[in-house]
Amino acid sequence: DVPITIGRAVGGSGILNAMILVRGQPADFVGWGPNWQWDHVMPYYLRSEANADFRDPLAYPYHNASGPVSVRFSAERDELSQAFVQTARRAGIVENWDFNGPERLGVGYYQFLIRRGVRDSTAAAMLGRDRRPDGLELRARAHATRVVLDTS
């Protein structure tokens, strides 16, 4: 068995990923149960994302530009990352500019959860950066056994 790290914090496992946006693949949701398959989950991914780089929904159907969570490529690319990508391309590894698109294999640069040069988070984006929504109660060391979404 491979241990799976679980983010036990407000915002979930996103706090563990060095700001990198890598969402689940369709196969990851097989067996999760009714209404948790890829086709059910993908609209929520889209609704949450404010992608600064993949803005056109016709050209990039795996992305959205109008959600609350800020997503973008880093403004800077360090020399080591550039050398790694160039070397991999020379070795014949296919280039991939969108690891959250239809293909996950290849070499390229990841997108990050960054807002105005600072780490963005699902918790801040969804619950409010300056104040919490009325009626929201956060409980420490609580374990959720289900999630109920009211779509009305």
C-alpha cells in the first residue's frame, strides 16, 4: 500500500501541494459512488477556477476564467526547471502545457494557485479573504463523513 497524504485543514489537501494545481483524472473517481464520478465533479472544478492563462472556454474546455480560485503560470521560471524541460524535450518526451487538460503525460510547467503574487487557497477563495460568510462555523479536529450540496 502507498500511503496517501490527506490535508486536514480548512481548504483540504490543497494546502499540501506547493501551490501547484493538479486535479484528479477521470479514472481517479471510478468507484467513489453515485454523483462523484468525473462527469459530476468536473463542473465544480470549472466553477472554482479563475484561470488567467487558459481563458477561452472553446479553446480550453478543461478550464474556466471566472471562478474564485486564482490559477496561473508562475511569472518566473528558474534555470533548473528550464534546463529540465529542455533536456526532456531533447530526449523525446512530449511537451505538455496543460497538465489539467485531457492529457497528463509529458514535460512542461505547472500552473499555480497564485493571486497577486501570493499563494491563493480554496479556503480563502470560497470562504472569504477578509471575513467568513454569515452562518459558517468552523470546527477544529472534526471529521466530515459526507458533503451535502444545496443546488437550489
